[in-house]
Amino acid sequence: MSRWDKINEKGEIFRSESDIPAASDNNKSKYNSNRYPIIFAFIIIFIFAIFVINYLKSNTSVSNYSTKESSGQNITYNRDINNNSALGSNEKERVIEFINNYQSISNEGNINRIMNLYDDQVDYFNKGIVDKSYIAIDKQNYYNRWPKVTNTTNGNIYIENADEKDIKTVSFVIDFQVDSYRRRERVTGKAQTTLKVKISNDVIRIISEKQTVIKRQKTIY
């Protein structure tokens, strides 16, 4: 029997209570050892969730309204507009004038003038077929977020006859810059824009609008 052992009234040998770990102490030790991996796992999940959210935000296009970046789209830069002999020179000039007007009005941010560019039903970015009231709300929200918009055409404007009569497919690259002075944010970049326009009774209207972001950079000032 060691000096730490004691004898009770029945002659049984036992250690003093101070030398015997309490059951609750054992449970606490087990609880703490089991808790740390769980806490660590939650921290990892939380950090990963923040990373995913920031990644999704950074890839959301701000170049033009409901634009989203799509993969696998072929973007051609070097094809000359005059290659399509099926288009008359006067018709090409009208379409190019319309695109220039589209860019200018988009930079102004005048919703009423912008809406005059669109047909009643439009295949609108990734939203499918929508009416003009939807487009008006979406564009107003866009200009509320980015009050200063500067889009400029970079390179050629490509025009092709679509399968439907009086429909032209127009594609071009834009350099864009949008600013929010309130949030002190600026986003610049490059995007491929593809429009389908309908020519009816000498009036041109957009019936489809798609866009793919090529590059994008955000700065805080």
C-alpha cells in the first residue's frame, strides 16, 4: 500500500479523492476533445461559403443590365462587315447607325429613350422572353446601381442575315466602364454583345439581346 492509499472502516484500500479524477472531469475532457474537430469543420465551411459567394459576385457581369458570363461561346474579331454580300449597303448603314444610337442612349441612361429601341417582346439576356415593362425595371435598377455608364464599340460591327425575314444578327465588342460614386466603385472591362434586330416599315427594334463578359476589373477609390 502506498502513502497515497487509505483504509476505510471495512478495511478496504482506496486512494484519496483528490487523486481520483471525477467522472465529470473525464466527461469534460472527452467533450472538449470531440468539440474541437466540429468547431474546426464549421470554420472551414464558413470560410468556403464566403469564398464561393465572393467568387459568384466577382463573375456577375455589370457591363450591361442582366448580363451573365457564358462559357464556350466563339467570339470572332477579324471578320469584315462587307463580307456579307446579301446585305445592301443602305441596310448596313442603317443598322450601324442604330447600333451607334443604341450605345449613345445606353450611356445617357434615359429609360424612355432606351425603351424605344426594343420590340414588345425580347429574348433578354439569360431571362428568356420578357416584355418591355420587365426591361424598363431591370434597366432602371441597373442605372440606380451604376449611375455613370460609358460603353464604346471596340472594333468592327458584324451584321448577318438571320433565318427569319427582316431579322439581322449584329455582334460587336464593347469596352465598358461603370461608376458608383456613392459606393466609390468602378468596374471596367470588355464584353461581346450580340443583338437581333427586326427591320419593319423602316423601323428597327431589338428582339434579342445577349452579352458575354470577356474581362472585368473592379476598383475602389
